[in-house]
Amino acid sequence: MEVVIAQAVVDKLSGIVAQKVSEEIALVCNFKEDFEWLNANSTIISGCLASANSQAVQEKPVKTWLHHVQDVVWDAEDIVEECAVRPIYTSSVTQSCVCNPDELIFRYRMAKRIQEVKKRIRSVMESGQQLELFQARLHQPSSSAAGEAARKENRRLPFDSHPVGIEPKLKSLRLMIDQSTVPVIAVVGMAGAGKTFLVRNVFERIDQGYEYKIWFSISQSYTVRQLQMDLASYTNEIDKQNLNDLSENRRAELIHGALQGKKSLIVLDDVWRAASENNIIERLGLPIAPESQCKVVVTSRDRKICEKLRSLLYNVELLSEEESWQLFCAHAFGGEPPVYLQEIAPKVSQRCGNLPLALKIIGASLARCTEIREWDSKVDQLPEFSGPNSDAVTHIFKLSYDSLPPTLKLCFSYVSFFPEDERIDAEYLINLWIAEGFIPQGEDQWAVAWHYLDQLANLCLLEVEEDEYLVKHCKIHDLVLDLAIDISKEHQCKFSVDDDFRSARRILLRKKEIENKDIVKGRASCPKSLRTLSLYETPIEIIEKKFVSPMRLLRVLDLSKTQISTLPPCVGKLKILKLLNLSRTGTKKVPECVRSLKSHLFLDLSHCGLESLPNWINKLKCLQHLNIIGCKGDLLSQMPKGISELVALRVLRSNNLKLSVTEDGLLKLEDVAKLTCLQELSIEVKHAVEDGTFAQQLEMRHLSVKSTLSSASAQPPNLSRMRHLQTLKLKKFAVPNWVFALHDLAHLELANCECRNYPELQALPHLKKLILDGNRSCKNLPKGFGKPSGFPKLRFLHIQNFSHLEELPDLEDRAMAVLEEFYVGFCPRVSKVPEGLEWLTKLRKVYYTGDRTDGLNKSRKIWDEFRQNIEDENGPRVKIILTII
């Protein structure tokens, strides 16, 4: 593992230096020859690493050498980064005047550090010669090559797109839940056997009058208090105010009383030994007496844990040989193997021990291997599977990791940034990659990063999904997360306040119960070379100056969900800081020190009660991502004009901005139009907008425009040149014809809009979500709205607030073929279910919301008849939810 880590770090340095050596920073700082020397010798060191990879890395001299390589390369990268941001913080006059004291001091310090690094590199090379590690560099794809490969092959499949042998298990487990008189059912099986997948499918499908259906993932660091708070949030009977101040026993009593007598299904996923020993079910207050209507389903890899819970056991068996072969082929070949691999491929499948997760990962990692020798090599490396406690599973994951290009190795290791069982915001993950410098510069970094994410998903190392808002999230199996954590520890990443911070490059104390004194405790050994500090969801209130000030090479500072309300001034001296996350903190004003972060890329101030943005926001010239969504309403109408000077801004995430019409000091629509790199924007307009206003914003991907004019027939600004638009929300406009030509649209929302051409929408080839909200003049949607092959990719359809709508459109054959969710809300005159809806095989959820004046009995009768029409031997395949307000 040490070899691949060092290889990734060296390749990253080589790419950075190769770029910077040709830029003006090398000339300004007079370090061009030094950068060229670093570039040449990083290539030589890569050759050493290739040789080390073929030797026994467990030998202590080789391991020590690899750690020295990693450290010196990181230090060299820090020097290059500091020189790279130098022009941003100094004027051109200062840079060109060697007599300037500040410039002289900077160059002197840099020169000393460069000479020291060169000395250490020479020492490393000499040691490599003594260990006989020099040889010609073996070919490995560069990061750019990896990005290109990802762009050419973007074949990401859903993580569980090929479920094998699942239906009999679903049926038997569901029968056990329905008929068992034992209130606790434990689903037990080895890690990677598919316990969570099985229970999640039953949980989604089962719908037999349960008043509460609640799912909890139990991490190793769970707290009963937090679980009780989360459980209480699902009930209406518990007063949430001051609940956190009550004792654990009192909270348990309230939860018990709220659930007693109510048919409930509670899932506790991935219960560990500590949870069973602490009697988690009783401590939470779950009513599990025989007469209770509450069913608790527990998943665990430890049979003894389940027995302690006095539960009825359901054992998840491994796949049969035939099922294993089917699953392996699905991920390795997408079907049957080619003739020339039919002899070798079964040998790989057999080494996976019939374990679904191992079969997926090793199959996916071999999907691009087309030569028999590559398969032979993989068989030789795979150990024999010898049972549930075997290290073979971890070794399989490690082989998949080893096959990654160097840059993807760094990206994968960074998922350790997130706690166990976390639902990871995919966009935030790639922002972290960019902030850390993992993504090559000189090309569209975001496009490359998304392709890297897809490549990790292709290899089944991550599970990527879209929610109903088309926001991508990631999940990672805890076994794969363990691998990422082990790799990160080799990267000098520290996860505990008890760790020695002196050699740390990253400190991740996310969700740890720590206090300020614990952070300050490490001050004497606080690392100067720290790159990432995350204190996410910790109870700290103050971050100390003496703790932060040495960290001048920090790239990422995540303080989200803490009690921090301000930052010490020394944060402004972190000149390489690229990402600052203050979301959901006590921050009311942007800390003054932020104005000095001129090379800053990502600033997250969302959901923190921010009252205003400062006029000096224009100082953040490099800012590309500004998130202020969920902040106070006054802020949205008082946006400073200086935002128009942030010419690199790509994402301005907010609730609808109420742009000024007259005041010169505030942001106006014409100011926003100057941000030609902008890809995300939400605005309100108070006047008619000229067609050419957005003519230069060709990169826009997500746009929301709301009209506050009295008439709903106003035309929105012409957006026809935004060919890459993926999300469009229009409110109170007449829908123009150019909307139907936006072929990249995935999400379209029309609220209080006049639209005479609804049938044209079904020709949009990539539309996944359509919301039609409140057209009061519309009595019937046109018959052509559900014509054959219409809406080929539509997954979510919402029709709501049509007070005069009398009939929903019937669906002809093959219309909306992949629809998963259908929502009808506050359409009181609708009296029947659309014909053809029962034939939609992908449909899983139907929601109907109305008020009591709509006629509760009429609505229930309509949808009960539909439920009966779609029942099969396993019950209704569509979940129907009626909500009467």
C-alpha cells in the first residue's frame, strides 16, 4: 500500500510542477530552474517506485524509504503551491522589484526551503540506488489520461443493478415480519452478504397500514441521545422543545408512549457489539412487549449480538455457485464472457467465496481487462476464501484499489473524510478533491472530477444515486470505508484526539465528542504542514488562535455543524486555503479574516443565519463557489454589487435573490449578467427583462427565475443560448417555445405559468423530473400529453395546485415507461386515475394530497381501486400515500 500511495503523490507533484514551470510564477520568483529540476527528478523517483512495487514492501528499509519519499514530495508540492498563489497576494510592481523588503524575504525563505528539499530528494535517490530500486519507469496512466479514459467510458451502473437470488429472500423475510409474534427480528450474515440491501428492499416494498416506518443506521460511534432525538422527530405526540435537556430515561418513556399501540416498523441497520451490550432497543424506548404492534428489524454480522437481543433470527445465506457466476458476469462483462475468457473467468469468481460485494468489486475492476495474461495475474493475486473471518475479502478490495490510476487512488482515499453511514453529498466530495489539488488543472476540473466519481462507481467502490431533486449522493460500504481509512492513515491522516498530530497531513475529527481543551491539547505538537482540518458536528464553540496559526499550508477547513460563530484573525493568513465550510454554524456575519483569502475557491455559509454579505466580497477574486442558501430573507434583497466582480464564480447557491432595480450599491440583474462563468443561479425579477440580458452566460446549468409582476403572461428572458441547461424553474411566466428546444434539460418546474403547448414537453429527451404547479385556467391536460414513447426518461411527475383540472391525461402504450414516482396534490376536481398508470412497471410510489373539502372518501375510493388493480401475489407493487390536510 505504501508504494501506491507514494506513487500517487509523486505523480501529482510531477503534474503540478510541469504546469507551474511554464507559468509566470516561476519567472516572477526566479525559481524556474529549480522547478525544472523538481520535475525531472520526480520522474526518476517514479521509476524507483515502480521497482519498489515489485519487491517485498514489508521489508523495513523499503517501507522507511517510501515514507521519506512521500514526505519530501509533499513538502515540494507545498513550495510550488505557495509560489503559485504569490502573484494573487502581491502587486505586479512588488513582484518585479527585487528591492522590496517583503519580496526579498519571501524569495530568501523560498530559496532556503527549495535547497533543503533538493538536498532531501538527492538523499532519497541515493537511498533508492542502495536499495537497488532504480529501473525504467513502468507505464501508469497519468491523471489526464485517467480523466480521458473516464470520459470515453462512462458506463456507470446502479450499484445493485443486477440483484441475483434476491426475490426468494425478500418473500421469506417479508413473511417473517408479517406473521411472527416475536417483536424483534435479526437479519444476520457476514459483511458484504447483502443484509442492508435485502432489508432496504423489504422496507421500501412493505406497506400494510404501518403508521411509522423508520430507518436508522447504527454506526460504531452512535449515541443513544442522538438516536432518541431522531426517533422523536418522526412522531407528532412528543413535544420537541427542551427534549434534549431531558434525561435518557425520560426521553425513552416519551418515545415508548408515542409508539405504544401504533403499528410501527423500526429498522436498526448494522448493530455492533456495543449497541447490543448497552441494550439499545430498551434504551431507545421502543415498545417490544408481545402485545405491542411495533416490529424492530436489526441487521448485524454477529450472531451472538442478535441472540442477546432475544430476537428471531433470519440468516442471509451466501449466493450459490450459479448465482455467483451470474453476478460476477453481470459486472465483469455485462452478460456472458467472451470465448477466450470462458476458462479463466470462473476461477476468479470462485475465489470470491460467493460473497456479493466481493463479486461486484472484483468483477467491475476486471471489466476493462481484455487480455488473458491480466486475468491470469489477477487469479494469482487472489487468495483462497476461507470463511467469514477471512482476510481474503479485504485483499479483494485492495486488488481493486491497486488497479486505479494514481490520481483516483488519492480521490478514493478521501472518502474517509466522511463518517460511517454518512450519505455523502457528491458535489461536496468533488469540491474537496479540487481544493486538495487532486484534479489536474488546465482543463474543466469539475467535468474531470465527476468522471472520476463515475469511475469509482463503475468499480463498485462507491454507490452513487440521485434523489428526487436529482442531487447526487454517495454511499460506501463499511468494509470499503475501512480500506479508505487504512490508506488515509498511510497518508498521515489522524482520526482521534488521542493521536500524535506532529506528522499529520490531515486531521479528521468529524462527529467526535470533543471539547475545546482537547483541540488545544495538541498545540505543542500542532503540525505546520497540515492540509485538511475537519471538526464537523463537534460541540466546539471556539477555535483557538494558537491552534490555527501554525497551519499556514491548510487547504481545507470544515467547521460545519459546530457552535463556532467567528474565526481568529490568523485564518486570514492561510494563503493556500481553498475551501472553508461554515454551514449550520452560529455565524451571523462573514468573519473579517475571510477578506484576506484571495486564492479561496469554495465558501459555504449555508443555513447559518447569515444577516449580510460584506462589501469586500469582491476581494475574493478566485472564488468559484458561494453557498448562502437558507440564510435570512433580508440578505437576499441586500446583495452587494461587488459580487459582479467575482468573474470566476461558477455557483451562486441561494434562495431566490431579490435583485435591486435602482440602488447603485446593490446587485442588479445587469450585474449578474457579467458573471459569464456562472452555472447556478436563483433570482426574482421585478420588471420585464430584455432578451439579450443573459446572452453571454453560455455555461449556465441550473437556473430559477421568478417573476413578481402582477401578470402571469409576462415572457421570461430568452435563454435559448443556454444549450447546457439541466435545471430550469420558471414561476409566473408564459412558457415560450424555446423551452422545448433545451434538449439537456433534466429538471423542469413550471409554477403558475401559462402553457399552451404541454405536449411539446414529452419530446425532451433527457427530462427526468417535471413539476407542473398551479395553472388555474387549465381544465384538462391535452390528450397528447401521454402519447406513445413520450417522456422517455421521466422518473418523477408532480401535478399540483390545478384548481380547475378535471382529468389527468391517460397514458398510451410506452408513455412514461420509466416513471418511478407520481404526485398529485390539491387538484379537487380530478375524479379518476389516469388509464395506463397501472402498466408502468417502474412505478413505485403514488402520492395524493388534498384537503378535507376535496372529499376524503372519494379520494380514498379512487386510489383504493387503483391499488387493487396493481396487486400481485406479493401484494401491491406500488406504494400509495394519501395525505388529507
